[in-house]
Amino acid sequence: MMIKNLIQFFQKKYTVFCLLLFCSVLAISFSVQYYEAKEKEIKYIKKDQSVEIKKRIEKGNAFLNAGKSDSAFLYFNKAQLICNPKENYVDDYVYSLTNIADIQHRNGDFYEAETTLTKTFPYLEKTSKPKFAINVYSLMANNYSRTYDNENGLLYQKKALKKAVSTFRKAAILSDIGFIYLQQERYKEAIDLLEPLTKRKIVDKIEPKYTDIQRSAILYNLGMCYLRIGNHKELALNCFNESLELTLKTKDDYELIANYFALYSFYKTYNNPKLKKIYAQKAYDCAKKVKASTYQINMLANLIEADNAENSQKHWETYIRMVDSTLISRKKAQNQFANIIYDSNKDKAENLELKNKKVENELQLERQKNRSTISYVIITFSVFLVLFLSLYMSSKGKKEKIEAINESELRISKKLHDELANDVYETLSFATSNDMKNFDNKEKLLSNLDQIYYKARNISKENSLIKTNEEYLPALKEMISGYKTPSVNILLNGFDSLDWNKLDRSKKIILYRVLQELFENMKKHSNASLVSFTIKINDKNLMATYIDNGDWTKNNRLILKNGLQNVENRIKTINGTITFVNNLEKGFKASFNFPI
């Protein structure tokens, strides 16, 4: 699209293009005379920033240790803005971005944290310390785990494990991998991984205080595996008690939340209401003490379940207030961080503008001394013309990128509103208008919350990254199989015979999203019992046909027309064509093709 715009620009401004070409030839002839002035410009631009970067990072660390994440975020962002990782300051750049991503992660802004961490990837091999890459991969893994993408979480933990050198760091990563296995219900694999780590004490030689904390975490993960797999009551309790004993030594209330939660889970499983309530209360008290809002909400939910009916009602009222307060606080934090980035980028642009003006003035003086008036005019004109074209195309590209981001955000926002807003409202109304002491009402409330959770997770999956390597076909089939139910049969033809390597990355992504849109519309607006999708390559074109036997009434056809506008737009962006045919008796048919 940008190349097409550039061609149109030159067609309209062909005189400017010819002049640019002429000036470029002249500029080459004067390159020798220009060399000295250019050297001074480069020397000026490459001013040593190491002292200023170090100062900003130290302030960021100080604020972070003091619990002032907003101020820490500001200084880490200021530090990374004056780094030029392509030439120097790679360690400082990666370190600053890792801390920014960690702050975003703690505030629940997982997708922004992922974007920030991605910026470090081109420079991880250039850092002087392997721990920087390990920190990035581990944080990326935890980020994926928090968004229920355990496969990617496991992938990045294994990347971190390859980089780890010390025995302690390897043990910490293996413990995190064991936790992912626990989340995936792969208990046997987790136990096989964690049990050897408990046989000996693995010491952190750099920070000895972390030795007990890490062993406590390993025992916690192992104990939860024993608890989930069943028939290991004594082993699970021993792990939980030893883990709690180690954490009590550290006097770390944040880590104690997990220990008390583990014992709550144990006594809930083995039906000891008294101890279950005690440990649920202790977990909640620790979460309150460290002001961890997410854990407060989760532990309070456990306390509601464990306490008697009268107290549960009081806890429930507190729970509702905390949920509302947490949502508002997170929104404010995200807005605040967005404003910090915007203001910092604005300051950076203004500083660069002042520096460029100063460099320009120095260059003009140097040119006046070393070349004639004619050569100066020609070279200056050429430079400004190239700069103008670069700024024009750069500005256009940024505008298109911003528009694409806004469109994506609006689409996700609309989906959240359409699918979740009504459910959340009805659930809150049910909770406030019914007696939560009643067991059936409580069960119905929990069922409604489960439905909201699974809908939110599905929306997250729909907007997640799409793999375009050799795992593309299995991922595509897995996505389609998600729409298959006992009442809906899906037939796929031509998938395994197609050479997917012939499709470039962008077309794979568009094909994935098109199929996702088609099957989503079938699921929502049709009572189809049979769906067929055929795909083949014919004369360097990919041909695809979608057919279902749904009952597309007049209203549903209108919904279909509006809902598939995205499908048509996506196909057109890769120079493809698409045809929709819907009939009251025969169902719905869509055919599309695009060049490979």
C-alpha cells in the first residue's frame, strides 16, 4: 500500500522526482567535500549519554524499591528513550524495558507488557550479561501464563532455561515449568521434575536470602501436584508445612499468601471446615497487609466459601466493593502510564528538533568555509528534499498504523461489550437481589462467574498471536475444531494436501482470521448442523469454499451481511475476491480466492 502511494505521489509530482534525481547525482559529486562536515555531525550526535542513563536508571530502581511504580516507570522510560541500542547502551536499554514490562505486568496490563518485551528481542544476543535474556524470557513466560496461554509460557521458560548458567537459576526456572505443568494438569510430569529439586538444598550464592524463598516455592508446587493427583495426603501436607516454615523465616507476607492458600486447599479437599476457614482467613489477612488487590479478591472469595452464611454475606459486600475499586485503579494506572509515555516521546521529539537545528547551523558554517555557494545550495536542497519525502512517508505510515490499532481496539471493545457487559450486569443484579445464604443461589452465582470467565478467555484467544511456522496447520485445525459440537459436524477438505510453505505470513494470518469470522457467525446466528470447507490451489491462486446448512432468516441475513464486512475487507487487502450466497432453503455459501 505504501509503495502504491509512493508511485502515485511521484506521478503527480514528476517534476520534483526528476529534480531529486538530478540533485542526487550532484550530491554524489560533492561527497568528498561533504565528508568533513558529516564527521563533525556524527561526532556531535554520538555524545556520551552513559552518565545520564545511569542516573535515570538509579532513580527508577530507588522508586521501585520504595513501591512507587508510577515514578519508577517514568524514569525507566526516560532512560530507554536516550539509549541507541543499535550502536551502544544495549544493557541499559534491555534492563529499562524489562523493568517497564514488569511494572505493566504487575498492574495487569499484560498485552502492553508483551509489546514492551518484544522490543528487547533483537538485542538479547548483544547484551553482556546472560541474566538479561533470562529475565526477559521468564517475564514473557509469566505474562503468557497470566493470560492462560500456557503453551507459549512453557516455550519461553524453556528459552530461559537454555540461557541459565547457575544451578540455582536453573532450579528456579524448572520450578516455574513445574507450575505450568500443574496448570495444564500434567501432574506426573510436574512431580518428576520437582521431586529431584527437593532432595538437596540449592543455594543462591549471589543473594542467599532467596535460597529459602525458592525452596519454599518448589515445595508449594510439588505439594499442589500431590494434592491434585490424589492419594498423597501425607506427602502433600509435609510439603505445605515445610514450605510454610521456610517462608515464616523470611517474614515475607507476600509469599505467605500462597502458603496459606495451599493449606486452605488441602483442608478443603480433606473436609476439615475449621482449619479450612482458619487458613482462608490468614491468606486474606496477608493479602490485605501487602495491599495485593488481585490476591485480596481471590482470597476473599475463598473465605466466602469457607465461612458461615452470616459472615459470607458481609464478605460478599466487601468483595463487590473491592472488584469495582480494583477495576478503576487499574484503569487509572494504565492511563497514567500511557500519559507518561506520550509526554516522554513529546519531550524527546522536542529535544531532537533542537539538536537537529544546532547541527544544521554548525554544518552550514562548515560548508560556507569549505565549498562554494553553488555546491552548498545544491546539497542543502537535496538533503531537505530527501528529508521531506522521508517525513511524508513516515508520517503516512504512522497514521495508518494508528488507524489500524484504533480499529482493532474498537473491535475488541465492541466484542467485550456485546458478549460480557450484559452477563456481568445480570450477575451483579442477581447477587444484589437474591439471598446469598441460599446454597442454590450461591451455586448459580458461581456458575455465572464461570461463564463470564470462559467468555473472557475465548476473547483473549481470538486476539492472541497466530503462529505462522510449521505449527500453523495444527493451530488452524485446533481453532476450527473449537466450533465442532455434538450437534454441529464440520468437514474439511484439502488441508493436508496443501503446501502451506507457499503462503507468506500475512496471508496465513488473514486466512486464519477469515475462517474464524465465518465459523463465529455460524455459531452465533445459524442453527447449522453441517459445515463444509474446501481449499485448493489452482493456477497460482488459493481457492476456498465455505458452505453450511443453517437456517438464515431475514433478520439473520442482515446480521450476516454486517458481520462479514471484516471478511470482505481482509480478502481485499491481499488482492482477493469473495462472493456470499445465502438462501432461506439451502443455507449459506461463501467462496473466495487470492493469489499465492
